[in-house]
Amino acid sequence: MNGVDQLRGHGRMTWVEAEQGWVAVPEAIVGALARDGFEECKRAMTTSRRDGRPAGGVWQGINPGTGAVASAIWVNRLAWPQATIFITVDGEPLEGHVSGPAPDPPRDDREDGGEG
């Protein structure tokens, strides 16, 4: 998976062990999966916040040459351009290794924990 490996190599996606997910811009991940041969077959955004901004989303693609299916599910963070993203290929999670300090996820100091 060259596109995803390039994102990792350039520090555009970072593994966060505590969340068991990646921190990245969702469109960068979707673009990397597309460059790796996965054609989009599903995309959806969720909105549950009062401000109407997307709370997260899901993307699925299939590689027509191999039949492999890739999925990316993300949760957006308030006031943070990156999201926590969970990636699977054929049902197997794409996990990372900690090669340095991971960024601390932003805190949500609202009493409702950001629900709403």
C-alpha cells in the first residue's frame, strides 16, 4: 500500500496507541487508498452536533484487481483539522507502531463530553 506508506513516511498520518487509531486528515487517507487501487463504493458523513458540522464519516472502496475491500471510519475533533481514523483492509485493522511521541488528542472541556 504505497499511498498509505507515503503518508506515514511523510508524517501525514500518525498512530495513536491510546486510541488504537490514526490521526490524519480523512481526505488524505481516502486519496491514499484510491492511489493504492481502491475504488470508492460507499461514502457517508454523520452529523450529530448542534452546529451541523460533520461528526465523522465512513468510506469504503474495493480493489477491482484483487477483490480486497478497504474501509476508513473517522471521528472528527472539534477545532482540529485532523480526525481519528480507523482503517481496515479485508477486515484486518491497519495498525501502526509508535516511532516517536504521538500528538495528544485535543481535550473537550465541555461538560457533555462533546455530545449534542
